[in-house]
Amino acid sequence: MNAEAAYLFRHALLRDAAYQLQLPGDRARLHGLAFAAIEALCGGAPPDRPPLDAAEAPPPRPHATDAFAADLAGHARIAGATEAERRYLRRAAERLEENDRPAEASAAWERFAELVDGAARGEALRRAAETARLGSSRPRAKELVDAAIAILRETARPGLEGAALTVRANLLREAGQVEEVEGAFEAALATFRASGDVRGEAQALSGLASLYHESGRPELAERTGERALALHRACGHRRGEGITLGNLANTIAESGRLREAEDALARALAIHREVGNRRFEGVVLGNLAIMHRRQRRFEEAERDYARALAIHRDVGNRRSEGIVLGNLSNLLSDLGRHDESERALKRRSRFTAKSATCASRPSRSETWE
């Protein structure tokens, strides 16, 4: 390679030192040149997206710059091109969400929130909170969602506020704060209904159904889940339909209708694969394994656990990975493979502060929204 075409550094510290020797103005100019070169190679800037707080925003259309959106945002930031940074930060955050990288997506949404104001800032903080929740950063998620709710309430955006209230309710449910959860979901539901947001109403109902299932109210859980499912289908929200159907299957299974529950899980799995929702594909596979174990279809159960674990590791879903390892440990113990069971339980201990023996912990299904 021609010496003028590339610079090679024997050590990262040497590279960093050379970078820091650049005057701030020169550094900004060079980042601007890098930004322009990458954008030009990708065919120019992507089309503008609707405002983040728009009532109805279509999903982003793919663009050649998407693969470099995070880098482009970084170059634009140092070059002082705020509008370009906003454009690419949003595309980077949306791409990271789609690729199941919640921690990075949350950081991108937080930075984006610093560059906008009003309801758009509130919605960016809500999405930062939701991705932080999925990335198991729950204390930070609570701070972010509380800030989002305050902004969205002040700007009188009930539909967006309802979405933020749903994130808060899910955080409370995951933290085991049962007495507060139901009221939080009902507040979100009332807000969605007041704004005529059918998709949001379906999501709040789905969350309530999961709560009713977890608190031992199966008939109410099934009725509420069916209402949520009907609304998701009415507004064509396939992702929500898949999640709600998978959760409803857990309630149906508790009533002993295992074949009906297995059919619901199979349909949920097909939807998640159709829309590319790998995180929830892994959750459904883990729950399907429990179903197969209860039917003494042990080979299928072990296969489903292995597939679920592979997906959870690939997308970084550590919470679900820990749950599946605990359930797999129980299965291996039942099959008399105690050494393998113990190894699975030891791996599980990395994901939870509490360690339990294989025989003392029942297999646990997951419910999500």
C-alpha cells in the first residue's frame, strides 16, 4: 500500500498521541472530511425521518449509510455539525434496537435526547429507558423514564406519556413491586384510551394480562390477553401480537390445556421469526421447551433450550439466558445427568445472586411486554 494512502501505528497509544497532537480546529476539519467521504461513498445523505414525536411514523427505510450511522454521528459531533449528528444518531439508535443491542441503543438515545427538546426529547428518553430495561440496566431505566414522563406530561402528549407509563409499569413488575404495578398499568391504559391510541391500549392490556397471570388470576389474565390480542390484530401490530400470544400461551398452559398452549407458542414463534424479533424468539423457544418437558418430550425440550440459549447469548439477553440455564438444569437432573445439571446451574449462578439446587426450583416461564 502506498505510504500516502494509509497510516499504520504499531501501538494504540502512539495512535492516540498522534490524534491528540492535532489542534482542535484541525481535528474538527479532519472529522468533517471523514464524514463527507463516508457519506459520499454511501450515495449521499438518507432522506429525513418524520419528527420523533410524530403521531404516526413509518418504520425507517434502509439506506446505505445505516451500517456507518454511529461512526457518522461521531464524526459529525466532533466536526460541530449538530444537524447531521442528530440525523445519524437517530438512525444508529433505531438500527441498534433492531439488532438487539439494547445497551448501545440506550446510549445513542440518551445522546440524541440532548440534541432535541419538547416532546421529541421526552420520547427519546422513553426509548432510552426501554432499551436500558431490555439491557438489564434497570436503575438507569427508571431515572430515564421518570424524566420522560415529566416532559411528556408537560408537553401534553398523552399517547407518548402512556408509552412511558408502560415502561415504568414493566420496570415495577420486574422489580417485584406488585402492589404498585397494577395501578401503573391502569394509568397507562387510561392515558392510551384518552388519546385514542389503540396500539398503546393493546400493549397496556398485554402488560396487565401478564401481571394477572403472575399474581394467580388466570381467568382474568386470559380474558385480558385475548382483548389485547384482538387489538394488536386490528391495528396490524405483528410484533405486539407475537409477544401477547406467547404470554397468553403461558396462561393457557397453567389451565392444563397443553396442546392449545403449544399451538399458541408455535404461532408466536412464527410471528417473531417473520418480523425478525430474535429476543422474543428466544423467549418463546425457552417456554416451548418447558411445554415439551411437561409432556415428557425430553429430546425436543433439550433441543429447544439449546436454541434459546444460542439466541440469548447472540443478542446479549443475560436475564433470559439465566432463566433458561436454570430450567435446563432441572431437565438434566430429571434425566439423571447430574454432572451436566450441576454445570448448567453453575453457569446460571453468573446471572443471579441466589443459587438454588436443581430439585428445589420449578421451571419458570417468561412473560414479556
